[in-house]
Amino acid sequence: MPMKKTFKKVAVIGCGFIGYSWGVVFARNGLETYMYNRKSPTLDSVKERMKQALEFLAAEGMIEEKEVEESLARVHTTDSLEEAVSSADYIQECMWEDLPLKQDIFVKLTELAPAGVAIGSSCSGLKISDISANVKNHPERCIVAHPTNPPHLIPFMEISGDNASQEIKDQIFDFMESIGQKPIQCKEVYGYVLNRIQLSLIQEALYLVKEGICNVEAVERALTDGLGLRWAFTGPYGVEELNSANLREGLEKYKDYMIQFFTQEQQKVHDYDQAFIDECVSGFAPVMEGKSHEEYLLWRDQMVTRARLLKEAAK
């Protein structure tokens, strides 16, 4: 059985919305964290954005106050890809969801990083087999490491790569668990696991409004005051377990009901126009209760953090 790898330094490639959040995850867990981006306001501002995120975690009780500065002391910003990757034990790529861009950066990363260093992509739809198609230097260490946005608040993540070595996938699975993330492994498929579930739900949410069955507020309430309350603790299989004497009985008892919906009732949204977008935007405004986008984002982050603390305390 191979020895577990020790991780001391990580490189984050791209300092946007996902990149800075991954940086917070790594830095607060004791890792020297190198944040790479081309020279830009994004690079200039990343450490301040990370500071604000860490201060938020301290204010919400996720970390101690002293950990803010301790974490920031581990953060290093650079516009040199070689400096970021040099001696890194793991590399997290967080560039735009653009295949040629990711293909190019993966070739560069694999040329710079030692053969045993795993490189994870934060892609949410692209397949790592396509991203690493041009890689010649040990492509088996190229994987998907797709987080839930933002990863410093929501720990679920997906590890994938049909052509990646199982040793690498297991290694990063263990690493992510050790820093508080909640990883799964899955095969390569468009959207992977979380986004496929989410997109299926969004499609039904759009259909219900588009067909005038209910309004936007009703859809939001069905989730936030209904399904979301139990889904924080039990997923769809757990729901079926608790809807009946057990999961087996639930799947048997509700089979005809579910199959009728899947095959006869479910309607696909093939397109929507600007008028529908306007309807959704105006219909969603009351849900925000007068909050600006930034205020609504802060409120979301507070609620997610407090729910996560409650969930962890209940174990």
C-alpha cells in the first residue's frame, strides 16, 4: 500500500471567483498557497478578497480570529507560472471554462510540474480527457477537482478522470478530506454529478414558470421552505428511505408514480426568449426583499455557514 503523500505547498492557477475561494481553503488549512494570475486587477486584489473571506469565517465562528492573519501569511501572489508551480505538491487550475485555454495551461503545467504532482481542474462541464488531450508529460495525473461555489463555504467536490490513475484520484480524495472538503469520485460525464442534478431541477423550475403553473416565488419557496430543509441532511435516496418503511419499499411503492412523471409528464425546456428572462428577473425581485445583489450574496453566505455549523454540530 503506497504511503500517503504529505502536502505542504499548493498552487492555485487563476485568481477569480473560484480561485480565490480555493486559496482560502488551502491557506486556512496550513498550506503555503501560491496564487497565480497574469498581471491584472484580479491578481492585485486577490489577497484582499481572501482577507475579507477569512474575516467573514471568523465573524461566523468557522475559524478563530488569529487564523485570519496566520492564513494570510501563507498566501503568496505571483504572475510567474514557474514560481507558482515550483515545488508545489498539488495544483488547482481555476481558469475560465474555455477548452483551448485550459488545454494550453495544462500543457504548460505538466511541463513545469514534477511527474507525481496531481493537477486538478475546477471545470464544471468540460471533460478532463479533452482538457489533457495535448498533454505528453504524464497525463495520468490530470484530474477534475470540481468544487461547489464557493468551496471555502460549501465543502462538496467531485474528483473525476477516466484516464487518470486511480492512485492519483485516491491521493487527492484523501487530501481533500484532510482539509475539510467532502469529495466524491465519479466517471466523466457532462456536468458531473452535482450540476446534472442541479440542471435537472433548474429545467423543471423554468418549465413551471414558463407554462404559468406557478410564479418564481413559488418555485423558490418549494425549495427553501420545503425540499431544501431536508435535502441539507438527506438526499433523494434518504428521502425515499424515510417516505416509507425503508428505501426498498419506497422505490417499489412509488415506482409507477415516478415512471409516469419521467416518461409522460416531464417536459423539456428547449429554449426561452428575452421576455421570459424579463419575467424571471421581475418575478425574483420580491424574493430578495429589497436586498442588493451584494447584500443577498452576504445573506446567502451567512445562512450557508450557519447551516454548515449546525450540521457539523449535530453529528
